[in-house]
Amino acid sequence: MNVLIATFLVPTSPSGVVTYCRTLVKDLTREGVQVTQVDASHTPTVWKKVLGVLKRIMRPLGGASWVVYDEFAYFTGLYLATRKLRNAGIDLIHAQDVRSGVAAYLALGRRTPIVLTCHFNDDPVKELVLAYALKPWFTRQLTAWYTYLFSYVKNYVFVSNYAYTQSRHLLPQDLTKRVLPNTVQLEGTFVSRTPSPTLTITNVGHIDERKNQKLLIEIGHELRLRNLSNFNIWLIGDGPKRQEYEQLAETLGLKEQVKFYGRHTAPWQLVAQSDLYIHTALNDNCPYSIIEAFAVQTPVLALPVGGIPEMLPESNGPLRGTDARSLANEIAPYFEANKRKSLAEAQAVHADYKFNHRKSVNELLHFYRQTVQEPSLVTAQAIPV
């Protein structure tokens, strides 16, 4: 079987989708599957120059113009990049976003079935509306566009059931789906934690509003107000809010306790050296950082948002508080090693079943075979106006 992995994200993008693709390539290759990849970096050079001109015109306008440019650029770029693969014997398209999947499908002559992994946190329209404060009339057009794109796709992989429930209003009625959470196989040097009177807390993610590391810094401040000062916070990642959060840590007197590591090629190696992983994102689907913490047996506490309640044992890991003060009250007992040990043991049993990598790969390969054998072509609707 020859599988085309299609995504608009380039390999250097700071996204869990890139991690997913990298792991997927290794797994499929190990199973004897031929893999071809296409992303935005494969856009033909001439078309890149055309898009560059359009970008200078459209992007400064912001809002809807920015969204229109991105939708047009990524769709056409993937389409033209994939046209060169028409004679490559592609049996199946495994797309990481619906734009790339449909662009590749059309470029290959509407003959190759699509499996789409849905990585979005709610649905792609809602994410764009929130990011760009889009007006209702444009939101309606964007909804029609995405409903049209999804009409081409019958086979779906969701990494959480939450993502399916949030997006099903855009999806075709006759879809086939699997819920396969992200899984990991960690490769590299494992550095175990050493006993220390200082509690080390880690957090991995893009430093931005959604990942909400600001809350963790504020929790640190609240812990100090309770005379719990024997802790460090390691923030692993980079992003637009880093400078602001560095200033916040200094303002709250936590400059020596909060360390910003920036982007790290193997963040789990730092998590493995820590005592507690705390995930403060405002919304997340199935973050790799939590799965990697499970893999290195670092106990996890997380806000129960998005798909995260599906990842944690019901009474072992979800945080209930809504602000820094109440959350500090919940976290304080985990300064005790025995409390952390009990949490890690409960989560290990859960993770061994929920995030079994071998089982997930086998289920995906079965879904591939099922998809290729079933009728793959659908009648596309006219592009909505």
C-alpha cells in the first residue's frame, strides 16, 4: 500500500500535528507501507512567488482577508504540489486537515480515498472565528466552505470523541469513524528524576493564550503565599506570550523559580526529570505532552477541558478549580512524594490501556484496508456561493 500523508504544516511548525506525522511515517514504514509526504513546502516555486504577492496585498487587511488568503494559499499550494504525484501509485490519502485532503484528492483525479485525522480542538470554523473575530456573515460563508470540503471525506480518525461531537454539524451523515487517541514511542536518552526536597513542575506547549501558562505562574505565586516556596516551574516551549510571561514571573517574585526553556527537540526528557506535570490549557484535544508525561511516569494534573477528561482517570488527575487560588489548594497536597506516587500509579494503569501504541497502529492499518476496499468516490457538491 502506498499512503500519501498530506498536511499544510511544514516539518518545522511548532505543532502536535507535526509530531503525529513524524510518528506516523515511522510506524507505517516499519509495517512495510510505502509513504509519500506532501506539505506546503512542496508548493511549486512559481506559485509560491504568486502567493507571496497576494500575501503582501491580503494579509495587512487582517480578519476575513487573512482567512481568505490562507484558505486559498494552502488549498492551491497542496493541489499543485500533489499533481506531480498523479503517476506515483497512491492508494490512500491520509490527510491531517480537510483542505489538504480534498486538494490532494482532486489533484489525484478523484480516484483515491481519503482518511482524515481531525486534530482541531473544536471545529476548524470556530477556531478561525475566535482567532480573527470574524463577522457573522463571513462565518456563514466559511461554514458553507468547510461543509463543502468535508462532503468529500467519508472516513475519519478522531483523536478524541470530544472533537467529533464538536464538529459533527459540518460532517456528512454517512461517515465512518474511529476514535484513536494520540500515542507515543519515545526514543532517546531517558533521564530519570532524582529525589529532591524541591518540587519541579513542568509544562509543555506553545507559549500563548490558549496554552495558558500564565495561570501556572499565578498558581506559583499563590503557593508562595501559602509558604510553599520549595518548587520550580519549567516552561518548555516558545511563542508570542513568552516575553509577557517572563515579565509576569519577575513581577510576582518568581524569576528564580520559573525557567523558560524555549523549544526543545525532546521535551519529554525534561518532563522525565520533573516531579509533576501540570497542563493549564484553556482547550486541547489530545495533547502529546500529557501522553509523554504518562510514558515517563510523571504524574499529571490538568484542567478538564476539551478532550482531556477522556485522557485521565476520572478521579486521578483532573483539576476542579477555576482560578489560581483554588487550583493552588488542589496542587499543594502533591508536594508530598507519596501523593504523587499514588497518582502516577493510577495513571500508569489507565495509560497502558488507553494509549497503547501497538494497538493504535494495528487499528489504523485495519481502517486503511477497510477504506481502500470500500467504494471511495463521492459526488461532490457545487462550491457554495
